[in-house]
Amino acid sequence: MARTQGSHSDITGPRIRKAALALFARHGYAAVSMRQIAAEVGVQAGALYNYTPDKQSLLYRLMSDHMQDLLTAYGELDPAGDAIEALRRFVGFHIRFHLQRPDEVFIAYMELRNLTPENFAEIEALRRSYEDSLETILQDGQRAGQFDIADTKIATLAVIAMLNGVMTWYRAGGRLSLDEVERIYWDMVRRSVSARGE
């Protein structure tokens, strides 16, 4: 099939993913058609299939790219001296990374149910890898006597849920600066896991 005039794979492919991201975040995956995505990009609907097999592949690619970017960026953080410092860095990283990607975060959590079982398993494995990074910090702090946690898995999920809350209400230029928000959340997280005397 001939490519649409003026279309280039290194330009049109990212434009399709950007359009799909915005439309999925605004209307929900189930409500968006390939025709709508094509109209947003400015190509014929049939042209989309030069770049993606179907809508499910688009959703999977968006989620996979987001999780790979997250894991890569987190892996580039400098090693911390102890569990408390590692947890502080995790809190700051999670808030700042996700605030820059509100559509990706929304889709990553709200559209999991729309993945095929195979795609779900792959995205869930990536998510678990990120969660495991935090649980390892909590386990290290527990062993060092710095943290007092009844169940590190539940604590991991609770901390991430707390941090994700920032994405729903924070607005640049609001009452609190991002630095202040980060400090407040770090204090809440630290208090929720710290052993007495820490």
C-alpha cells in the first residue's frame, strides 16, 4: 500500500502515538476509533495500518513506552547511602517524573482493563519491577531498623497510591510550589514507615 503523500514513518508514527495518547486520555480507550485517531493526525484511516496493526497495539505501545521510560529514568538515579535517603529520592523522583506525563499516568492506571491478557501480563511485569524497587528500599530499611512496617508489599502499594494523588490536584502556579509539595509528601511517607525514634 502506498504511503500517504508527505507522510514519513519517523514523523507520522510518533504523531499517531501522540494523537492516540491524547484521545485515549480524554475520551477513554473504548470510545476512540481508529478513524478518530487518523483524523487527529490528518491521514486517512487506512494509512494508520502502515504504522500499527490495530488499536490494541497502540494502547500496549503507549503503556510499554511509558513504563520503559520510567524504569530507565529511575535506574539512572545516583545510588543512595541508606534506605531513608533512597526512599526520599524515590518520593521526589516519582512525583516529578509523573507530573510531567499526566496523560501517560492516567492511561497506565485506568486502561489496564482494556489490554488483552498477554499484553496485560507484560505491562503488569513492568509495573511490578518498579514497585519491587520501592519494596526493596522498604525491606532494606526494615532490616536496618530504620523502618517499622507490618507488610512491605502493602506499604509499597500505599506509598505509590499516595504519591499518585499529586497528579490529580497539583497545578503549577498554585498555592504550593512543587518543592513544597515534595517536602510535604516526603514527610508524610517518612512518618508512615519510620521506626520510633527515627
